[in-house]
Amino acid sequence: MAVGTTTLRARRRMAGRTRHPSRQVPWAFVVPAALACLCVVLVPAAVGAGYAFTDWDGLTPAHWVGLENFRSFLDDPAGKDVLKHVVVLAVAYVVGVNALGLALALSLQHVLRTRHVLRTLFFLPAIVSPLVVAYIWKFILDATGPLNQGLESVGLDGLAQPWLGQPSTALGAVVVVMIWQFSGYHMLIFLAGLQGVQTELQEAAAVDGASPWRRFRDITFPLLRPALTVGVALSTITALTLFDQVMALTGGGPAGATDTLSTYVYREAFVNGSYGYSAAVALILVAFVSVVAVVQMRALRRGQA
């Protein structure tokens, strides 16, 4: 009995030491890539983060100021406005792009002869450069652009206005442009999720007399939770780090009405020369994005359990 137990333990130790060939790490390939990532990404990021605790202006030597830059941003009314813009934009964009993407996916999942063409057309804006899309929409939304001309031609002169030139509509216009560009991308995410919804469940519920809304609420939507998790996470990160579209459409104006954390960092660093202060704001942006992403992922995964 003792001999058998000893032999069994020896086999377990040997099994623990023996690795499957496919699980062995090819260090000759990993080490160069890790060193490149360390030198190009991690070290510069750490050095840049260190400037957040200094008053460096890019010309004179940096002096340690501790948390003063962070206090200045949180005490600055402009900083509070930027945070408010980011929250409003993120909520509106996340809800809008995922709702429209889901609606498109549900509409184009059925057997339609033109469904592949329509999917391609809806997805095309997502692969176009954000700057190109922004400049096209800037022309459309101009005070004398096609949108206002179209409204005036049908007798809706009262609705014509400088959409990007007044604080009350500028942020909403940016959200609309973003939703228009990326709704097709989220449509594909939900179309992939719909592939996992068994038609037998839908047919059985229909036979039992369930309405289309009841089938969507009780069958389709719960099975789309993984796709919704991906869509919400990606759209949240996109909204919180928005830069290209805002700079091309409004430049953060009018009167700072569309300023985001990214545009605020750019202006403080490359216009005002406050590199230490802008680095502190960038760290706040990183922390904000990380916290929101983690909270969202945990909440959505808890809903899947």
C-alpha cells in the first residue's frame, strides 16, 4: 500500500514537471517583444505620468509640486464643465449607438435579399477616417449647409440654426455624428450575438402565443448579454477618449461647450504650454476610463450570471 502511494505521488510530481509542448513559452520570441513594449510604451508612459506632479512647461526645469495640478483641475470651473460634458456625451453616445445598432441588427437578421448590401452600407462609415466623417458633417451642419437649406426649402425655417455654432446644440451634434458613424459597427456586434439565439426557442414561444415584444424581452435580449457587454464597453471607452471628431467639428467650442478631457489635455499642453498640468489631467482621464470600464464589465457580467 505504501509503495503504491509513493509511486502515485512520484507520478504526480513528474506530471507537474512535464509540460505539454504547446504550453511551453518560446522565450526567444517573447523577450524582444516585451523589451520593445517596455521601452516604447511603459517607460515613456511612466515618465510622462511623473510630470503630472511637476510644474514643467517644456522649457524650464521641472519642479515637484505634488498634487497641486490635480487640485487645480478639480477646483477650476472649466475642469468641472469638462467632466460634465464627458459624462453627458458618454451616456448619450453609449445608449444611442447600442440602441440603434441593436435595432439595425434585429431588422437585418431576417432573410432579406438585400440584407448583405444593407449591412455593408451601414458598416461603411465605421471604416472611414473619423476626421473625414467629421469634416463632411461639419459642411452639412454649417449655418448655410445642406441641412439648413433643406429645412428652409420645406418651410421649416424656424428649425434652421448654426448647429455647431451655439452651445445648446453643439454637443448634441457631436453625439449624432458619432452615432451615425459607429452604429453599423455595433450592428455587427449584435448580429454576431444573434447567431447564438436558437430559432427553436423563438418558434416555441410563438406557438405558445408570446408576442414579438415578449419574445425579444424574455428570450432574445437575455441571450444578447455577452454582445451587449462588448458593445457597451467599447462605446464607453470611445466616448471617454473622444478627440478627433470634436477637434474637427468644433475644436472644443463654442465657448468650451464641447470640450472633453482629451481636447482639454491637448490645449493645455500644446497651446498653453502647461505640460505638467496636462499630464495630471491625462492621468485623471486614465483613472476615469479604467474605473468606469471595470464597473461596467462587472455589472454586465453579474447580469449574465
